[in-house]
Amino acid sequence: MTDQAVDTSSTERAGSRRPPADPDAVTQHRFLGRTRELKELRADIERTGLDTLSGRKAPRARVLLIAGRPGSGRTALAGELVRQVADRYPDGVLRARLTEPGGIPVPTERTARDLLTALGLPTPAGAGEDELSAALREALADRRALLLLDDAADAAQVDALLPDTPECLVVAVSGGPLTGIADVRPCTLGGLDTKSALELLTRFTGSVRITVDPCAAEGLVEECGAQPAVLMLAGGWLAAHPKAAVADLARHLRAQDAEGSPLVRVVRLSHDSLPASTARMLRLLSLVPAGLVDPHTASGLAGCSVEAARKALDDLVELGFLHAVGSPLPQYEVPGCLLPLLRPLAETHERPAELQLARARMLERTLRLLQSCRAITETDSVQAREKLLGMPRALRFPSPRAAEEWLRVRRPALLAAARLAVSDGELDTLARRLMSQLVRAMVAHFGTQAAAPDLYGVHQLVLDVAERRNLPREKAAALLNLADLDARTGRTAEALGRYRAALDAGREANDPYATGRAMESIGGAHQELGDYDRAADWYGRALAQRLARGERADAARLHGRIATAHTYAGRYGEALRNWRSALAGYRRIDDVAGQARALSETARVQEYAGRPEEALETCQEAVEWARRAEDSRLQAALHLRLADTLDRLGDPAAARLHRGAAERMLGEELHDSRDSHDGEDGGNGEDGGDGEIAMEQGANAYEIRSASGQN
């Protein structure tokens, strides 16, 4: 909870309908009280540290600690401090929450990744905590930035993220001291001062009800412990009961269980006074992932319409139970201090089966939204369009851009929903479907490369479920996807271990696709590690399987991969034999582009083997096949290769002609590409024409199909 009573702009965005009791009482977002604490915190920023007193330069960022119980307004105070001093830090403010709403500490690896992303820096998929923490410290070493680390569970979380420069400032929020961090500046919060507490109540009730009985109002503040969270709920209760006096509320609170904290008592009182449908919605909000809810999520939870869910959420905002989150889409946050109190209410009033059903409905609604989010990108698919039109109107997005915006805004909650579904243990079938659609939606809108860090975490969850349920086919798919991401980020040894495990799982599942892809990938990993003999051996095993199954296209491609491994090992005779086999395979299936690439690589190997005349003849034949395949990039690359060969054979005039032809082709292709793709986003950033790229990198050196595309 915060020290502020209400943000009027947020309330209007949420669609509130009841006007405030006193229009003058509701002002634009304004911080209340804590003047002394703010003054002390700002003074602490300038205070000389222990290192400076001892004559040494401070090795790390200064840490200011705001400690207090949940609901004391500690996050609001930290936010106000950051607002006041942000202009001193030209490299911006970075924010992270270190504890999930359910009380589980956020892994440092995830926090560091999010902070690096906020800085616009790459975060390799699957990188560990130490690597990402070191990358964050390196990124902040030459910056002057401010870090707000909210809801820290312990000192270790904060210590792992501290910049190694005194030019940065860290404001940490915690429930207690951060023992172990040197020279930390603590500020422990109690209740608000009486004047600020009364003003907070006034924002909800209007001034009249406070001024007519100031003693009762002060008594209510005392009964609430002057805690902002309690006062906001008390104000919401008074606003919902315009005929009740302030003294009535104080009397009701005193009548509650005296052993409960003020927050427990006011939550219980407010909950019991709500209409049945709204009270049930409030209880079910204890199930939402990451404490974030939107009308669709709430609709799934309660089994009601989206409009009814939004009305209930807006009512709860006005009552102080929710905050409307500033985002392009309607979204609300359940305050962290309330979640532990809502769970017992849900368990008391709802049967376990009803809670499980509500959770399943929420995840099913999320799943269908992800299906819609992905389907709207498949504009060329008649089947996808028909499926999209068959969905209820409330689940359809008006445009691909709107779907992408929803996916971006809801990303933290969607990833949390996947973790929630897996941790439940009883919804594994639904969890598997949800994760499959989440992967597809993220790839469709963000691209594989951009979404890789999130995909890595999802594939790990898939692996967890597959191992728990003994599903070897899905285990193999998850291992292949994880290994692919490891390989792309340079962790080839780790990728090799996962490919071998995927091979075992594929064999257990009797899945020829998984076993074949695993064997091919093992060969690719050995090739990346420089072990070309083993690479050729594993490619050969994959080739034998493809031939046995009559998969001619894959067999031709594998002949090329074997040839590439032999080329790297300097065995040019073996390489040429395999390229000829690949060429024969492409001819059998009438793959013109494949023939052109095979001939181009044959010419390359002939040149490596010291046979330039043969290379020249083969390359000319490859140019003709590339022309038939209408692959202008490959034609241009072949013309450049011809030019280099002619230079070595002593014919510079002919070489110049081929270079000119290559330049014209590349110029025309660039112009055509700009005409056809002007203003379009390339999605995953991968190059669609691999002809020239494959040639320059050794032709098919390490290209493996993604398993996600097969599901």
C-alpha cells in the first residue's frame, strides 16, 4: 500500500462511476506526510560515508534503506524520494521488485535480466545469476543511475545487484535491516502524523464528516495505527457508507477481534460489508499471478462477463483494495500487504474444489487470449482466420498491434501464470497447453531472438512438467529447445549434454523426429567444438535414419553437413564425394535452389583442394542453377567467387565483369526489398535468404529446425 489515498487519473482510467463526496478533497496525485523522513533520507545521500572518513574512495553505490511493515507506506516513500532526486542521476531510474506478491523471493538472475533489459542491453538466454549480476555491474560502472529495489527479502538480494561505483544510488525497501551491507542508511517507518492521516481520510469521505467530529476522526486514526493501508480501506468503507459516521467505523473496528492487527480488522470489516459478488471477486484475487489482474483474468476467475468483472474491479479500486496500474490497457494491482489476508478469506468461504475451478478458468481464459493473440498474426491462413472469427468477440483483438501491446503489457503476469500453473501440480495438462501457446505468441510477435530469455524459462517449466509426468516426447522437445538456446549463446558444452539427454528421451518415446534432430544437433555441437570426426560420425547416424525413412530432402541436407565437417577437417576428397551425393539428392527431389547451393559448395571445396579450373567450371554451372531458382543473392555471391577465382587465374578483366554483375544484383535486390518491406518489422530479425550467408559461413554449418515450430 502507499501513503497516497488515490490517484484521480488512475481512477478515471479504470472507469469509476461514483463521484467523490467532496470534489475539493480529490486532488491530483499528491504525497502525504513523511516530511521528516524525506529530509533525513536526502541528508543521508550527502553524508560522508565510512570509506571517505577513512581516506578511501567508496567502492560501491550508497544504499538507503526504508524499512517498515507492509502497508506502512514504505514503497510510496521510496517512490517520492526517487522522484525528488531523480534529476541528479542523468542515466535514469531502474526499478525492480525483489519479492513476489506471494512472498517468494524473486531469483536474482531474473531481476538482473530485467534491469539489463531496461538499460537496453542484451541478456543471453539461460545465463546464470553470476554472469548476469556481473553484466549489470559492468553496465552501471560508468553510469550515474538510481536503483529502487522494492520489497527486498534479505541483504543477499540487494548485495548481488549493487553497482561497483559510488556514482549510483540504491534505495532499498525492506521489512527489516539489511545486515551485511556496509554503511547502509536505515529509515524505519511508523504511522503517519495525525494531520496527514486525517487528510488521507478526507480524500475518501470529504471534509464535512471529518470536521463535524474531529475527536472521532482522531480516534479512528489511532484505531488504524495511522497506517496508510488501513486508513485507505477505512476511507473506502466510509465512502461506500455515506450515512455512517466516523465514530461508527471506529466502534465497528473496536468490536472486531482485538488480537488482530488494524489491517486484519479493517479488511475483515470491509469484506463482510461488500455485496456477495464483489466480496467473492475480492477473495478470488488471491489467486492472480504476480498480483496483477485485468478484466479478462477476473472474468475467468469469477465466471462472469468481462464487463461485470471490470465493474467489480473498479468498485474495489474505489474501496482501496486495488490500485489501477498506469498502462495502455486496463490493469490493476493487488497490494502486497493484502494478499496474505485474502488467502485465508478465500479458504474460509470457498471450497477447495471451487478455488481449483476458479484457477483453471483463469488459466483457460489466458490460454484462449494467447491463441487469439497469435492467430491474428496469421493473416495468410484461412484456417487461422476462421478459428479467430469463431472466438467470442471479447477474446478477439482489433489488430496485430493491439495484440502485441497486450502481450507486452501482460508479459510479467503471463510468465507468472505459467509458473503458477506448473507449481500447482494438478493442472499439468492445462499448464502444457498454456506454455505452448505462450511460446507461439511470443515468437509470433517478438521473434525467437528477442523472446529467447523468456522462452528459456518457459522451456524449463515444460521440462519440469515432462519429468514429473514421465512424458518422454515432451521432455525431448524441451531439452532440444533449451539446447538450441544454449548453443546460440555460446554454451556449446552445455548444449551437447542436453542434446544427448534429448536423444535418450526421444528413443524412449520412439519419436523419430526427436531422435533424428538430436543426432544432427549432437553433430553440430561437436563441429562447433572443433571435433570434426565426431561431427561427421553423428551426421552419418542421422543420415542413416533419414535414408531408412525415405526422407530424401533431409538426407540431401545431411550429406551437405557431412561434407562441411570433412571440409573443416581438410579431407577434401570426402567432402567432394558428399557434396556430389547431396547434389544427386536435390536432383531427385527437383530442388533447384538446393542444387545451386550444392554446386556452389562443391566449387568452394575444389578451390580449397587447389583445383581452380574445376572450381571455375562448377561455379559457372552453379550460377545457371541459381538463376533458374531466382535466387539473386546466391547469384551475386557466386559472381563474386568467380571474380576471385579469375583473379587467381590471371584474368582481371573478366573478374571485374563478374564483380559488376554482383553489385548490380545486390543493388536491385536491396531496392526491391525496400519497396516490399518498407515500414514492416522483421519480427525475429533472421535473414530469410540464406544463400549468400550459407556460402560465406561454410554452407549449412549449423542450421537446425526449431522444435517449437513442430508443435
